Amino acid sequence: MPQLARRMSRAKPSAIMAVAEKAKRLKAEGRDIISFSIGVPNFLPGDHVYAAAREALAKDSGQYGSNRGPDALLDAFLAHMEQIGLTGYGRANCSTGIGAKHVIYNLAEALLDEGDTIAFPVPYWTSYMDIAEIVNAKVDLLPCPASQDYKMTPAQLDAALAKKPKVFLFNNPSNPTGMVYTRDEVVALADVLVKYPDTWIIADDIYNRMLFDGLEYVNFVQVRPELRERVIFIDSLSKTYGMPGWRVGFMAGPESVAQAVTTMNSNHITNIPEIVVAAAIAALNGPQDVPEHK
């Protein structure tokens, strides 16, 4: 019998999804279950999002779309970025995917050759490790225990980058801890990143608008603009707009990286479905009651 590709020996089903499926099954059996698996918002999208999807469906939207994402969707995303303080980007800096996880997977394929190293803090979202193993990258884990508020220190980052990883993956606000780096802490880390120009920086910041108690979202590019040529910002509609199953993810970064992600899209997903695109544009451009409700 033919054998599966060797990479499948490294691929594992998502542990978070497995726990979520088990919780769903037990609930269906009548069990009282509290699930600590996937992060599902406790709210739904606004009515205007559903209305936009229905309108697109009524127009028989179902043609092939843009591999990068249609201009209207990219423009809506760029406007959102400006609202959170990330300016100076254009359509050529952006691309989309079937959720942020898909965008991160595309980036792993685009940035990491087999044997390259990706470094990221612990605790981490389990898909980071799963994706790294599939592309056969080495992983450098940076422990950030409760004694340091689950935050990485500049000294830790300096030591990790001195080993010349190809990619540094940063998550702020943090999944799973909910920790948020202060502006001063982001500045201190950015000062270290400036010293290592050969490392890509993925900023997986999909919780950037889910902040409470006066906390502030700060990106490396805001405090050290010279990092713009290496920082890749990741965002999603899943959490902020209560749309996890609609599967809409974004990236913004150097044009070469955006084109690489778009090329990956062209060879597997082709495009985000038009009905989903219509809903996504409505979420980004319409009333912001959901993301602004704190």
C-alpha cells in the first residue's frame, strides 16, 4: 500500500478543536459542560452583517474572486488598521485568508524553509506549534511564567534573537493568558528587535480591540517605524465581531510578503467566498456597536 507523505507523521489534529468537539458531543448527550477549548465570543454579529450576506446571496454572488481579496474588503481592513493606529499601508501590503490560522499557515510556508527556526513565548496558542511542525521548522520556546506576568523580557528576546531565528512570532493581547503588554514594554522589545534585521516578525494581534480597563493596544511599528519592513500584522473578524465560523483573516506587511500569501491563496483556496466577503465588509464598515461594547 502506498504511504502518506513524511510530513503527515509530524501533523497532528488540533488539540483545541478535539476538545471542542468532545465538549459539543457531551453537551448533546445532556451533560453540563464548561468548555475551556476554542475561544468563542458570547455575542453574534450585528443584523447588518446578516443583511449584507443575504443581499449578496440574492444577487447570486458565487463567482471566482480575487486571490488577495477584493478592493472593497482590503479598503475596509485598511480603515480598521488606521483606527487602531496602524497607518501608511496600502492594498499591496495586504492579503486575506480563510481565518487568521490560514494566514499564519501561509506565512509559515512563505517564510520558513525546512530546518529554519521560529521563536515564540510560552504560553502559546497550540496551532503555532502544530503549524511549525508541519512545515518542519525548529521551534525555540521562550518560557514566560506567572512570576513575570506571562510576559517576555527584553533580555529573553535578545538571547533568542542572538540565535538568529528566521521568524519571531509575537501575540499581544495574549491567547491564552489575556495578558497585554504596556507601551513601555513594547518599546523595550522593539528596541531589541531593531538590532536583528534578519528576523521576520509576525504580530498575531487579533485581540487588538478586545481591551478593557483602559488598556492600550500598541504595535511594534507604531513605536519603531523602521521595523515596518519586517513586521507582519495579523488580524481576524472571529473574535472582535463574533464571526469565528465566517473564517475571515487578514495580514498587512511588506509587499513581498503580501504577494507570497496571495500566491499561496491562488494555489489552494483561490478566494474568500463572495457572500462571506459581503458580510465582512459590512462588519468592518458598519455600526461598531459590537467591538466598542466593553
